[in-house]
Amino acid sequence: MHVGLGLPISDPTVLLDWARRAEAGPFSTLGLLDRLAYDNPEPLIALGMIAGATTRIKIQTEVLIAPLREPALLAKQAATLDLMSGGRFVLGLGVGGRADDHVASATDMRTRGRRMDEQIALMRDLWSGKPHSADCGPIGPAPYRPEGPETLFGGFQPAALDRVGRFGGGFLAAAAPSWAGGLFDTVRRSWTAHGRDGAPRIVAQVNVAFGADEVVADARASMGAYYEFSGRADYMLAGMLTTPDEIRTAITQFADLGADEVMLYCYGRDADQVDRLADVVG
């Protein structure tokens, strides 16, 4: 079982400190979420900075809201980050669900699922070196591997889960162990139904805050603000893990469900959490 860290979004200036500490610890991956109409760092730029400050740890969008972006440019950005990081980039993708993001990007929220399917197909063609269209040739650079960066798909609806089987890669599950197992099973059935070899990579995510009361309070305030739009902020905050036993138990539960990696997502800015969490999982 690999364990990664989801990075806080409330202060971009602390992220390089987090990254360097995580690189020195037992963590496998650094993840960063995506919004447009919100006060968070742009993930591809931030992860590019982090890639330059590290040498071992993977960097991952968790998830990038693909329908907000033009696909040819996104393919170029992802290939560049994948190549320059030595293949450490993991492209987690989702359709999102916040109307203001689509207002800001002048995209149609109603067609976001179909748009992302089209984007994935085009990006994979471009990564393989195919021309963009009859009027436009290939778009480089080539990614680290011909098939492009490792791709994960997030979501809960049947169409979202089925993308894992349709396009390959893996599943990013932002769900508690109590109901993640059903999602894992659905993704595995999709994988088999689409004739994929092997098995999908399963990456789970759980929200944590570990430290003094002020650290936990900072995390709760940041996470509550992020989920305020949903009307379910209290529910999300109730699932935040704040003790070593809670964190270790969740990791064990996800391992028992067959997850390959667990991302401990942190909303609190205190970088000392990295060292404390390293002691918990080490």
C-alpha cells in the first residue's frame, strides 16, 4: 500500500516546503485539486514548480476539471509536465460540478461529460504523435511514455466510473471506506467488460488534519469554505480524520478493499503535518 499527500490549497507559498518534506519521507505522491472560480493555485503550474523542487515523488492532479480547458493545450501542458518530471506526472481527471467554474471558462456545464470524453480521445491521439486534424499537424512535445501520462478518473456517477474501463488507467475515489468498496467493484466490472488486461489502479482519498487544535481548526475552516457551495460542508467535515488511530484504520480498510494507494488530503497549511503524518504511516 502506497500513501500520498493531498496538498493544502489556501496558501500556495507553503507548497514547496510541503513537497520537500514529503520527498524526504515515506510518501509516494503529492496531489493538488482544481477549481477555476476559487482562491486556489492553478494545479498544472503549481505541480510544475513542485516537480522542479523534487526528484522522486509523483505529482498528481486530484482531479483536474478537464471540460474547463481546451484539449490541445491541455495535451501539450500534460505532456510537457510528464516529460520534464521524468514520467512522475499522474493526470487525474473529472468533470466537476460547480456552475461558476463553467461561467468563468465560458463552457457549457450541461455537456461537460461528453466534452471530456472527446478531450480524452484527442489528447491520447496527440500524445501518440497523430496530427490534430486535417488542417493541423502533430502537437508536441511527446510525453515521457508514448501512451501519455498515467491517467486516473474521478467521479461517482455510472458514466464517470465507466470511463476507467473505456479509457484505461485507474480510479480516484474520494469516498469513505464504508462505501468505497461498491465503487471499486463497479470500476473493476467496467474494466473487465471493456476487455482490459490486468486490473485498474485504485487510488483512495481521505481528508485528514493532524496536529494542535489550531492546525485542525485551520483545516476545518479551509475545507468548510471549499465545500460551502454544496450545502454538505458539515457532512464532509465530520469525515475528517484527526488522530493516528483513525488514519491508520482508514489506510488498513482501504488496503482490505484492494486499493493500491491512499491519498491523505490536508487542508491545513502547517507543513509540520507532513512530518507528523510520516511518523503515523512510516
